Amino acid sequence: MTARLVDIAAQAGVSEATVSRVLNGKPGVSAATREAVLAALDVLGYERPVKLRRRASAGLVGLITPELDNPIFPALAQVIGQALTRQGYTPVLATQTPGGSTEDELTEMLVDRGVAGIIFVSGLHADTTADMGRYASLRAQGVPHVLVNGFSPEVDAAFVSTDDRAAVRLAVRHLASLGHTRIGLAVGPRRFVPVVRKIEGFRLGTGELLGLSPEEADELVEHSLYTLEGGQAAAAALIARGCTGLVCASDMMALGAVRAARERGLDVPRDVSVVGFDDSPLIAFTDPPLTTVRQPVQAMGQAAVRTLLEEIGGTPAPHSEFVFLPELVVRGSTASGRRGERTP
């Protein structure tokens, strides 16, 4: 074994200790160095240890997303998958479903199959109550990873995010410019980082444009689920508080808000204006076409892939967040707030 370590180390241009760490699956070795050692094994005619043979499929990259019911996740998956394919990698889509595999189980499955890296979209990293040790463990195993939407200072990895604060401020500014003085915010559970940031943007926007204090703004925030039914429930509560303008944290929630308004005999946008978030595929063809804040999906997906492949190539990813500015897309679900405030 000593002779083998010497030969392999010389062929790979690394120390014998590094060869030993790779052969025993120990952490602390870059992806590029690991591949150099494995290539040296192949050149010298040594068989790879069974555990390391699976890593021969280094062209696989895992992509873990939440459920695919929300159209923004398939849209991100498509962009990321295309970008990986163009670079010669094969994307492996792993989706969480209610009652199905957890993020940890999906991660373990991908690591066992020797993926070269993993991209997490809106995963547990975005949950402020989750244990971030799972990502430290992944780092210790030498598996490169990038996280999309939901920055955590506890995770030593690169993040790619939409500017949620700017997104809500854009929506509030648009509604205020139309004359709405009673604007509500429908968002998801408060434990998620994007929700926290959207609320911060709502406080800033309503403070600057409507003169509301943070406490007054918080009274116009309704938490629910990121679903059509969740948006419907949140919007019903906000309409009951006299809101004529609604900012929703997803397009699905916005469609629920339209339904809530119509159930009360109100017209969108004549009586209630609704703004979504994401600009999901086909959202321009709803009735009415939805005004929304567009996530720059193309740019974000490409940035996530580029960052991950740099780390796979041996360039350590910075512990930083690449923040992308959203864009307001005005369509038919918003109009002048002719009556300012409406009595519920």
C-alpha cells in the first residue's frame, strides 16, 4: 500500500496524505484534487475503491426543488437543466412532495450516486428554524453546492437570490402611484427568509409612500400558504380590512386573491388591484392578465450553474450572496384606486 500511495501521489502531483484522504473518503480535499487522484488511479491501472467508483459519474449534478405545483420551480429547473447540459453535465431533478422524500433523504441519495455537485432551490436553507448543520456536513464531504433564494449567514456556500425587499417596494410604489392608500401584503409563513425580507420591503415602501409606521404596516400583512387557496384566504382577510391594493408573494397566491375579490362581488381591477410575484409561465394569459414582479429566472439559473461549476473545477465558492434585481411587469390586474379606501 505504501508503494501504491507513493506512485499515486507522484502521478497526481499531490502528497501521500492527500491520496490517503481521497481513498478513505475523508473531507478537506477539493473536487479538482479528488479528480486528479482518481485519474491517477486509472492511469496506473489500480482499481478504484468501490465507494469511489460511483464518483466516476462526475457528470451528474443534483437539483433539489420543492413541489412543482408552483410554476416558478419548473421554470427554474428548466433554465438550470439547460445550462448544465450545455456544459456537458447531466441534471438529476429531485423533487420534494408531501409525504415523500425529505431534502436530507434526497441529498443522501444524490451523494450516494456520486453527483459532482448540488443546487438547492428554496430549500431548508431558507427556513430560519432549520438546522444549518446539514450543509456543513455536505461541505465536509467535499460536495460542492449552491443555494437559490433564502440567504443564511450560517451556511458556508454561495447564494443566488432575488431582491425580495426591492420586489415588494416596486409593487407598493406601483399601487400607490395609482392612488391606492390601503395596501395589503399576502405572504407565506414568517419563518422563511424571503418572507422576512418581503415584509421589510413592505414596511419601507408603505413608510416612504403612505407614511405608515412599521407597526401600522404589520397590521396589513397576512401570512398564509404559497398556494391559490392560501392567497384566497389571505386576500379575504385583507379585503375585510379595507385594502384596495394587494401585493402577493407568488403568482399562485395572486390568482387566489382575484378569486377572493370576485367571491365578494368585487371587480379586479376596478375595485381591487392585485400584484403577483414571479411572472410564472402563462401568467400573462390569466383573466385579467396579472401584473406581477418578475424574478430574473434566466440570469439566476445561469449564475447558480456557473458558480457551482467553478467550485467543481476547484475554485472555492465565496460565502456571499449574488442578488438579482426584479422587474415590475404591468398588465391588467391593477388600475386606479378611484375610491382610495374602501369600507369593508
